Amino acid sequence: RRAACGTPSPTLGHMKRDDSQLDDVPGLIGPVAEPQRIWSLDVLRGFALLGILIPNIQAYSMILMAYRNPTAYGDFSGANFLVWYGTNLFFEQKFMTLFSLLFGAGIIVMTRRVSQSGRAAWKYHYRRMLWLLLFGMLHAYLLWFGDILFCYAVSGMVVFWFRNFKSSWLLCLGLLTIAVGSAISLLFGWSMNFWPPEQLAEMRSQWQPPPDVIQAELDAYRGGWIDQMPYRAQSALMFETFLLAFFAFWRAAGLMLMGMALLKLGIISGERSNRFYGIVAVLGLGIGLPLVAVENQFNLSRNFAMEYSFFFGNQINYWASLLVSSAYLSIIMLVCRSGVVQWLQNSLAAVGRMAFTNYIAHSVICTTIFYGHGLGYFGYLERIEQFAVVLSIWIVQLVVSPIWLRYFRFGPLEWLWRSLSYWKWQPMRLHTASSP
């Protein structure tokens, strides 16, 4: 197979070996070592991890409903409107899509290596997912309710059993699974015609919270950690039950299945032709972005009315984000294959190798900035100011991640997760295992 991308920086090691070559490594059951990593996956994972923060910053810094309904809180004009519009057009659902695809591809890479060693892949995989489930719950209830790890753990437990399907079957099954989440939303939207008036009124009050409800949420998150707990726990429980069952699981699981297929097809590991990636990039952006712009116009023309926007208002982006994400993936593959901006590739790959640590770091940094146990800026920063916070975090993680990996094999949480999954403490310092 052709190499997945250009030559990486010596500080990060040579991480170009593709997945098929892992089968030639007998008895390899430890965490993925540098010579066996797929460089393009690390670069793409870092790109996805940083992009996720753009939509998430709204949930860190503003009331919960402002994420879905931008008219519920804060200024929605001028530069703040442009930030929201750009976020929804270029980022919303697109980067979580990439991360979910990569999670599915990662299941193939990890379990194939464990199976090659002659051990039961399912035992390792389920230990890994159960620890991730626990990490997700701790993240949601102790730091930030918007955790995605819990959903990924549940979805990963299910899609594992489909990993040996042919790529064509995985693609079809993935699309059908994603369609279930869309169908449920459409069914809920259609059923609103038959809801009793009092239930509709309650839904409207949630969609456009009255001033006293908004102030109560502001006071809670501007207060101490204990003051935040009732709101955080309630939101986390909703994410882990209702939203998981009716939306998040179907999209995440479907995308993971598609990620498995894209790895088997050599698409997500940078093995297809430049022409292939170029066509996908042009079509994905050329079709996907105009569709999202149409949806934005539909919501704006209705002033984000609950009857339309709650269930119907995100359905175009739900599907168009697949096109835009495919374009982003293709652009990253072209960049990796070309070897351009190698310094940026190196930094993104480092962020990607430490994705778990950097993801939790988002919550630690942002809750410290916005919540009352830190600086207490919750509800004070407008969207344009939130964007400045995102840029600052990007710079820090792009600088710190490669420096950390000059001395250590893993990020701190990656090391802990892998050690727990293998029931063995992994060597942390770089090259410690090679000493005579």
C-alpha cells in the first residue's frame, strides 16, 4: 500500500504504518506503539478534537437551551450572529461526525491487533469500553454534563460485533442506523399536532426559558461546585437516558459502523488517490454547505419557533454534515499525502494522540473559566468572546501536546485508560521499554 502521508517530525516518531501491516507483528498486544500508528488517523483525530470545541463552547459558557435555540440567551446580532452562523455552517455536528468515524476505525485497529496475538478481542474491548463508560460518568457528573464518552462506550459495545462485516454492509448498516435517529426526530415533530395544549406550552417554556428560569441557571453555575450539581446531574442524566436512546446512540453507532468501513476501504487512512479525495472534497462542500445554509434560513425565517426548530430544524444538517465531514476528511488526507505544513501536521497528530486528555482538558479549562468555582464568567461572554477563548485553547494544546510527547509515550489519561484496560501499568516515559 502507498504511504498514508508525508514524513512526520522526528519528535513524534514515524507513525505511517497502515493497518494491514499490523498483522505482520506477532504477539503484539500492548498499546499501539509509534511504528504501528496510522499517521493520518492521528492528524484527523487532532483536527476533529479541536473543531469539537467550537460548538461545545456555547454549552460551557451559556444556558443549556442557548445551544439549540440561539435566541434563548445572549446577543444575536452583528459579530455574534456571524459567529453563530459560521459555527452552525462549518462546525455543528461536522467534527463530532469525524470523531465518531475515527472511534469506529479505532475499534478495527485495536481488536485486530489483539486477535493477532491469539487472545480474545472481546474481553479487552469490553474492559476498555467499561472503563470509558466510568470515565464518561465521572466527567458528566463532576465536571460537565455534555460528555460524549458515555455514549461512545455504549455504542462501542454494540458495534463491536459488526466489525467483521464487509465494508459495503457496514456502510449500508451505518446509514440505516443513522436514519433511525432522524426518523425518531421527525416522528416526534409530526406527533406535536396531537399533543395537549399544556404539554406544548411546557415545551415552549423550555425552548424559550422565562427570565426567572434563566436567572436560576445563571446563579447555579456562577455558584460553587455544590450549587451546580443539581443542574449538572439533571442534564447529565437526560443525556445518558432520553437523548442517548432517541438520538445520540443511533448517530454515534451508525457513524462508527461507517468508520469501520472507511478504514477497510483505505479512505480514512489516506490510501486512495488524490483525485478521489479531491472529488469528495468538492462535492462534500459544494452540496453540503449550501444545504446547511438553507436550513439556517428556514430557522431564521421562523425566528426559531419551537414548533419547527425543536425537531425539524436540524434535520438538513443532520444529513448534510455527513457530506461536509467527508470533505474535511478528504482535505486532511490530501494535506497528509502532500507533506505540506508539516509543523501543523505534527502538532495536530500530537493533539490526536492525546485526544482523551485534551478532551477532558477542554472541560477542566472551560469550567474553570466559566463556572463559579473558577472565574465565574458563565453567561457573561458573548459568542465572539467565546471564540477568542477557543482560539487560546487551540494554541495551548497545539504547543503543549508535542512537547509532552517528546518525553512520554502517552497523554496522562491515555496512559491510565490503557493501563486499566490491559490490567498492567504501561511504561510512560519514552523509550523506557528499550533500555538494555
